[in-house]
Amino acid sequence: MNRIVSAFQAFFALLFTGQLPKDLSASLGLIDAASLPKPVPPAPPKPEIKPADGALQLLGMLQRDARALDFFMEDLAPYTDEQIGAAARDVHSSTREVLIRCFAPAPVIDAVEGSHVAAPSGSAASVKFIGNVPATGTPSSGLLRHKGWRATATTLPQLNNRQDLAVLAQAEIEVE
């Protein structure tokens, strides 16, 4: 069967190109197979980065640096308010450091909450009007109830395809 396939390949190659392909010539023993160039292996596929990867990466960082996942997944019912407060203070401080390092958050409107402010010009998405908002037109000022937050930088470590981002924190086994 292999000879029939080779015969058809040779026939059509000679018919359309006027010459035999080098691999077919080598398989028929017409040229030395060692003189053929070695096939180049294909390049490894470029790692595909999905939108969820950044979220998993950030959650892993919050766990590693602040133990935030441990804190939020813990059942707090058996603990006193003082114990929870002490743990929350540590988690808060470490989480704040991670957020500042990765996103450098800054207020959308840098003013004292409760003061009268003018809405910033530019992106309408940066301000949400609440209260007695008129049905038509956009207000230009009001009382600041929340200053909002904007990321001024995004600095996450480079992803590599060897890490499993779904593992937010490795299990720890102590060997005795």
C-alpha cells in the first residue's frame, strides 16, 4: 500500500512541478537521507493569558502577603470581637500594602467628604450622582459623599505558563 501512495505522490509531483520532493527521493533511495535538512521542531505555543488570570494572580498575592483569603474563609463565630479586631488590623495593613504596591490608588475627587464640590470634567464614568438627580441634564456640583478611587498604576508580576494560578495558596505539610 505504501508503494502505491509513493507512486501517486511521485506521479503528481512530476506532473505539476517537474521534480520529485526531496523526502520522497530519499524514501525511494534516490538521494542520501542524511543530506536532507533536519526538520525544525515547532516553537512552543505562546502562553495564553486570560482575563481571569490577573484576578487569580491578585487574589493569590492577597493571600500570600496578607492572608486575606484565610481571614475571609474562616468561621468567625467562635472568636471574640477583640480577637477578630486584632486579626482584622493585621489583614487590613497587609492588604493595604498590596493594593498600594499593585495599583497606586488615588481619589477621583481629592476633597473632604461632606463638602460641596464641582463634578470633574472628562469621564462621565468617574462620577455617580445620587439623591435628587434631575430627570434631564447632568448636575455640575453637589455634596461629596464618597471621593471614589482610581488606579494610577497597574503593577503585577509577569505571568508564566508554569504556575497554576488556580492554586491561590499551597497546602502546607509539616514533616516531623
